Amino acid sequence: MKYEAYFKTFLTAIEKQLQKVLPPQQQFPPVLHEAMRYAVFTGGKRFRPVLTLASCEAAGGKWEDALIPAAAIELIHAYSLVHDDLPALDNDDFRRGQPTCHKRFGEAMAILAGDGLLNLAFHILSLPKPATRAIALLEEISTAAGTYGMIGGQVADMTASPNLSLPMIDYISTHKTGKLIKASSVSGGIVAGVSKKKLGYITKYGEFLGLAFQTVDDLQDGDGYLRIAKPEEMRQKVRDLISQAKDQIRQLGLKTKKLEALADFLLERMPKTNHVAMDR
């Protein structure tokens, strides 16, 4: 499956929505807004917002109605990468073949650009109607991005013992990466107004998919789970997680082909050898 071709309609709509919600580069102070746009428009698969739109469609909603939460999740993802790249954290000079935000604009402006992206995300999440939908989206996504999710997983990764246990790696994987992916899936269901039972299927799908995503990432980086497990064990883990994810969403009904395709995409991206970079 050619990801970009299969999801062309979604990807085009997401890019337009991001262009719409981000302040113009000329808006004062221009350097801040240039840095924010630089962080967002540097490539990447847009996996999380595509997942939001596909989940909304699978749940019986109009995917166009999920563009706001999809864009908000991508803004949060972009902010997290800007901050992760900083010298105080991962200290990376390049991302997706380009200088990282702090290398292009300086550390102070990169921090502020990340702050701007995060605050903009929560601003636009207040816009959907009815208000109960906005509240549900804010609760889901803020929890996934905060100390009970992505930030908590980042801290656990930073402070964990070098001799990581399996439960600790599971915690780091499900929080640092998995929670926002799960929220991407759940947000589509919220917009669609899906029943509690069907939202449960979407939630479990997102959980399995999020853990599979991080496991593939570890296989490519030669880190994480590979500290304590063999590559083939982790490849089987990914296959099992993808199978479980598909089992969940098949209970939704007929419009699940895009969700199944996203799961298959992870299988296709799983390397036969390690240390193959993947755009996140």
C-alpha cells in the first residue's frame, strides 16, 4: 500500500486545515509564527490526524467534521517533537533531514514556538459544537498529552534505570507514544457521536495500534524493547498487536478499511533489520 496515495484526500484536507489554523507567518511577532510553521510543515506522515479522520468515518460520522481535533493533535505532536529535540532532552540537530527548530531559530524561540503550538491546539479544540463535544475532546486529548500520558511517559523515559524492566518499557511506550495515538482514534469516535459500546472498540483499537507503533519505532532505532528482547520477538509482538487491533474495529461495521490500512501500514514499515529511520 502506498500510504500517501491511499490517504491522499485526508492528507490534503489536513494540510489545508493546518494552514488555516496556524497564524500567518507575517503576523506579529513574525519570527515566532515562522518557527511554529517551520515545526509543523517539515514532512511527516500525519499518522495521528489521519487516524482521527479514519476513526470518525468508521464510526459513522463525516470525516470532515473531525478536521479540528485532527489538526489540534498534529499541533501537539509537532510541539512535542520541537521540545524533545532541545539540548536539555534528546539534543538532536536534524529531524526529517532538516535542522531542528532550535538549530534554525535558537533554543529560546524553539521553546516558545512549542508553547505556541500547544496553546493553539487547545484554543481550536474549544471551537467544535455542541459544547459537550468540545469538552469531551479537550478531556481526552489533554489527558493524553499531559502528565498522565505523553509528558509522563517522557519523564519516565528520562529517569528510568538503565536496566529497564518490561513493565517500565510498557509504561513508557503506552504513555510517551501510545496515549496520543489512542486519543487520535477516540477523538474521531467522539466527533461521530458513536455509542459507548462502539467507542470501546475504537479505544481498544487505538491502544493496540499505539503500542504497535512504538514497538516498530524501537525496531527501527534498536532501542526500547530491544534492550531486553530479541528483534524477532518484537516483530511477532507487532503482528499480534495489529491482529488484535483489527479484531476490535471489525466489530464497528462496514467502513473500517482505512483503519485496517493504517494497521497494515505499520506492518509494512516494520524493518527486517534494525536502525531504519521512520518519519514520526
